[in-house]
Amino acid sequence: MQVALGGTFDPVHDGHRALFERAFELGDVTVGLTSDELAPKTRREDRYVRPFEERKADLEDELAALADEHGRNYEIGTLEAPTGIATQPRFDALIVSPETTDGGERINEIRREQGNDPLEIVIVDHLRAEDGDIISSTRIVNGEIDEHGNLTPERDGRRRER
């Protein structure tokens, strides 16, 4: 099975790793990484996003280990549009998070218009940080949590008391 997913992945965190893990369970994986031009347009909040090549290098490290573990192949493509690579006929499934399900449905509309079969949309739930809120890159960049969802010392009163 050929599996697609996409995002900015800055920084990569355990929520992203859950997406990658599910993708590799299903088949060979192609990750669309948002271009420098697209990344600011896809963000819900205004924050700095590292350059494409830096994000790609980190993503490469994450994917290589999982690909080896699962005996799968992977590639990283560049997303120039929000619907990106998943409209290509070679894909069978699309991995999404709950908030990107609508985008997956839009991709399937485009695929149907192009005469291609719709993708299987596989939704991977969010992972929660230790405070119960979701793990997100924005929370990490803002210093609230680390990549695993642990509260940073300045946000966790229990840690300050130790």
C-alpha cells in the first residue's frame, strides 16, 4: 500500500511520530513537507518556521529509523499546495489528524474529479501532553512542553518545588 501524509513538522514531536508509525504500519510512506512558501499560509498562528532543508533533515532522521523498523520504504516530497502530493494516483491511503480530516475529504474530491479512486482516510488521534492538552509544535515553540508532552519546568509547579 502507498501511504501519504503531509505537514510542516517543525519541530517533530510524539504526535507526529504517531502519524508516521501508523503510516508505516500500512505500507510505504511518502511525506509531503510544506515548502518555505507554503508553510506560513498553512499555519493557524503566526510563528517562525525553520527553513525547509532544516525541517527535512530532522524529518529524514525520524523516517529512516521507522522505515528500517517496519521494513518499508519512504520518500520526502515538497508540498507546494495544501492538497499536495495526495492527489497523485499512486496513493492508496492518507494519514490525517482530526483537524485535517476536511482536507483529506477535499483531496478525495479532487481525486474523483481527476478520475482517480478516493484514498482511504486514516485518522490518527492527537496525543496528549501531561496537562491533558494536545501535543503541538506551537506549544513546544512557545516553551510550554517538550517534544514528548512533558511540561517545561517553568510551566510545572511540581518541578520547581523539587
